[in-house]
Amino acid sequence: METAIVTVQVPWLSKSSGVDRALIMTAIRNNTVIHSKYPEVSGFKSNRGFSLMEVMIGVFLSTLLISGIVQLLSGSVSTYRLQLSQGQIEESGRYARDVLISHITQAGYQPEPWQDLPALAALTNESLDGGLLPGDQLGLQRWSMRNCYGNENPVKDGDGRPAFHLLQAHFKINGSKNLAITCRYGPDASGLLTQMNNFGLVEDVESMQVLYAEDRDGDNIADSWVTGQDWLQESNILSIKVALLLSTRQPFRQPASEHITLLDQTITTPADGHLRRVSLLTSAIRGRLN
């Protein structure tokens, strides 16, 4: 094997001491970079910055990292909004059921049933079958010591207790898609005073469907479900079933139409991406249970 001998001339090397020259030559042979004492050895020290390609690669990697973080945060926010809206739908449905059940169970109540008085109808002529949208209407009435706001009647009876007055409640879905109540209170049907007029109870309710369990043979067992005003006798109605269709305020998925069954009706929803849930309740009229 032949050995090639390369002569390297370093102009400033002759000015250095013998020890320094030995150190420099040793560094050159070992490919060692000399930093501070001999900055003149520029062939072994790189002073250049980043190249354009390196900068572009850095920017690209940074963009990928930032994009991933943004997508992660965006997904977390969307999930939080979805869970919040689902919770609001559940809470709205629960509140609507509580209000309706409270009025249904007390419908037709008479404070002194031992008196020979005509029975008070639990349902009013405002209980109507309204079709698909906005749906049916429900009218209920009872004698009550408390008015529409839940306050005791300031009028006293002969014993000094709050007097029983007639309370009528009418439920429907109004033009703002709210489950609304119109409530009247007074000493009798001719003296009713409207205390709540189309007052919204629950928002974002698209439809309400109502069915009535009727006992047609007098055995105190419901024989069939009928729609509003389709019963043979109002006094035969033992219980009421209500279905509410609730929706979110904002879209959360790809727009697609749905077919949702509400009791005796099937509703085709618009393709708007909103989430929808059905809230169901069935409640007996307490005064008609034997």
C-alpha cells in the first residue's frame, strides 16, 4: 500500500512556539477543532448559520406540531359543548316532566268529596289533538289553595284557612318552540284571572304529543289510548301519556334528516345537524284511582 504525503502550509504556524506547533499539528492529525487560542484555524471551525432547507424543515415540523395541538384543543372544546348540550336536554326534559306530572296527578281534585257536588272534570276543552307540529295541547283543572305561582290564597274560608279556588292550566308549544303554560286562578269558572299567559317553561321543544288512557267498560282498567277529545266520556280518563321532542340549540353533527316516533305520530326532522331527544312520561290522575 502506498502512502500519499500531503504538505499543508500554514503561514502563521512558523510564528508559534515549538510547543504550540506540536499541539496544533496534533490537533490537525486528530481532526480536533481548536476554539479560542487559535481562531485562525478556520478550516476546523464552522461559523455558518442555518441553511434555507434547514429553516424550511423546522418551520414544517413546527407547523405540524401546532396544528396537532390546535386540533386536540378544538376536539376537546367540541366534546365539552356536546356533553353540555346533552346535559341541558336531559335537565330540560326532567323539569318538564316534573311540572306536567304535578298538574296531571292533581287534576280534578275536589277538597270535600263527601259533599254531593257535581264531579269536577280533570280535563278542559283545551285538551286538543294538534297533529305533528307544534303538536297537541293539554288543559287541566283542579281546586287548589295555592295560585299559579304556588302562593297560598289570601282569601280565607270560614275556618281561617286559605280558600280553595279553581286553577286551570293550559300547556302547549308556542311559536318560540317553548313548552308554555297559561294559568288562570279564581273562585270559579266565571271569575278566573290569568296569572301566567303563554309563559315559557322549557326552551327548544319542537313538539308535544298527548294520549289519554280511557276505561270504556267501567272496570277501572284502561282499555285504550285515545287522542284529545276522542274519548267517550271525560270521566273515563284514568291516566295521561306525554311525549316531548327536545333539540339542541346548535348543530353538532353532519346534517341528516331523521324519522322520530312520538306516541301516535312520526315526525320527519329537518336536516340541520341538531341533536334531538324524546322525553316520555305517563302519569295517573290520582283522584280516579280506586
